[in-house]
Amino acid sequence: MTCNGIEIEVIRKAVRRVSIKVSAGGKVQLNVPWQTPLSVAEAFVRDKADWIMVNYLKFKDKKPHTLQPVSREQAVELVDFLNQSVRHWLQVMGEKKPVQCHLRNMKTMWGNCRAQTRNIAFSLQLAHKSNAFREYIVVHELCHLRVQNHGADFQALMDQYLPDWRERRKEGK
Ligand SMILES: [Zn+2]
């Protein structure tokens, strides 16, 4: 099946209703219950065409990185580094309000920041990255407290605080 030229993989499954998901690389999967006619699934896709396009564009350039095992010691070391780095950079950036940090095993993202609640999630996979790269992720997520996209304003902030961020970023590709 396709939708606006986007390939959609239809998977027949023992599920209760039709659902769709887009994953890294722009892979679109439509889960369809065994007893549901294909015409119903097609109508569902037509209904969701805008959503599919938006999410396809969002995910198509994201490469899934394989989740490598992280030992307890590595996780502890990572948490220590992130705590120190976040504290340091909050101070440098003059951010007075604290942030809540979490560690999560994420496949496509190194970090994620919800500015409204000041919640930041870091990927457990950072355990396998250099401190220079981790610091880039910390500053990146903290900059999202002020700018929620990756536009010119965001890049100007990054340039101000971490002038070599483009170089550091390469390690994550
Ligand atoms: Zn970002």
C-alpha cells in the first residue's frame, strides 16, 4: 500500500484495531486485524494521510542505532557525568530553575527535552560515547529550554555556548 508516494507495509496481526507506526528510516507499518477488510485499512490510511506525511518526514533521516548493552558501572559513570555537566551548564547559561533528568534506552534519540515541564531524557547509549559528545547533547537539550526547534535561533545559542558543536555532533551519526 502507498500514501502520497510513501510505502506502507501492511501487517496482518492478532490485534483489535487498525494502527499505524512510523519508525527510524521512515519505515511505515500498518497493523491490521485478521478480520478487517483491506478497504477499511485503506480508509484509515487516507484519514491519516497528513499524520503519515509529517511523521515520515520526521523519521526518514533518522538512523536507528543498535542498542548496545550497558553495564551497571557504565550507567553509574554516565549518570555522574550527566549530573555534573547539567549542573555546570545550567549555571553557565544562567538557568536558575532546576531540570529533571532521566535516563532511557532510546533507539533514535540521544536526548529529548520538554521545555514546559523542564524534563530532559538522556539515552542510556551515551554510555558508549565520549565526554565531548555527551556534553554536546547536554548543551543541546538545555538550549531547547529556550528554543524548541533547531532553527537559526537555536543554532545561534549553540554557537554561543559550544562553538565546536558541529564537530562534536559527528560522533552521533
Ligand atoms: Zn534537538
